Amino acid sequence: MKIKPDTDLREFFSAVTNCTGPVTYRTSEGDEINLKSHLSQYFVAMAFLDKELSVTGNVVCANEKDMPYLKNFLYK
């Protein structure tokens, strides 16, 4: 699922922190970035906020029970 364009990233990363399982960002090239890592969060935030960069990857939540934390921030 993709991150909604109007997402408050602080709230999103806080929700990611509440997840019990791994949450990753899978780039269009197939790389996976651990969204629980603060360095990775910084990278994703900079890409998300830079209008010239395209955030075309998907957020992957390993534990389906964690999806309620993230559902307000994502779309298909």
C-alpha cells in the first residue's frame, strides 16, 4: 500500500513504532527499507517531502494485526 500524499509523517512514524512486527518500505526497484529505523525514516521523509522525487514504493506490514495502526495513512 502507498503512503497518502497528505499524511502527517510524525503521526505515521509513531504508528509504525507501535506495530509489533516489521514494517518496511519496498521501493519500485525491490529494495526494502526498515521503517522502524530512525535513519530510514529520515530517508523516506526526505523523499516524501521532495516534490521532485517520486515516492512510488509500497509499505509492507508483516503482521496483519498491525494494519489498524497504519490504515489511515495508506491507500492501495
